[in-house]
Amino acid sequence: METDALDLATLKLLADPLRAQIVVLLARESLCVCHIVEETGAQQTNVSNHLRALRRARLVETEPSGRYVYYRLRTEAIEALAAQLGELAGLAARSTDQKRPCP
């Protein structure tokens, strides 16, 4: 696996603690902004900005419901990232005895 194959932009995006918390919440159920604000204690504008970033990265999608918009995790995006990390773990497991000689 090459470094290019690892989705570094998505990993960087998920490294933010609030975004990671939002992703975990959305893994459990679809939520609207008001629910996420209640669960995280973050400001509404901050939550909205993080959701926008997650949406641009295609990690979450929306579903309008009357006056509200519900957000849900795109499982295929998370599965793709998990597969990349799984390949990386497999590569590391196979190369535990490999050492590059020093000059």
C-alpha cells in the first residue's frame, strides 16, 4: 500500500475531537443539528461548520424532514476508510521482520 492510497484528508478531518464525536453520534442514529448541539454542548454555528466539512468530505449525508435536516453517516465512506486502514495493518503485520540496512 502506498501513502497515496491512504485517505489522509479524511483522517485529518476526523482528527478533530468534535468532528470525531459527531461521527460517533451519527454512527448510532440520524440526528439534526439541535440534537448534536445538545449531545456535544458545542455552539450551533460550530456544529454546523463541522457538519459542512463532513458533508463536503462525503462522510455524512442529509435527509430533509419538515423544518429540520437530519444528518446520517455514509457507511460506505467509513467502510472504505476502514478497508484502507485494514490494508495498512496487514502490510505492517507482514513486514515485522523486514529491516532496511543502514549504510
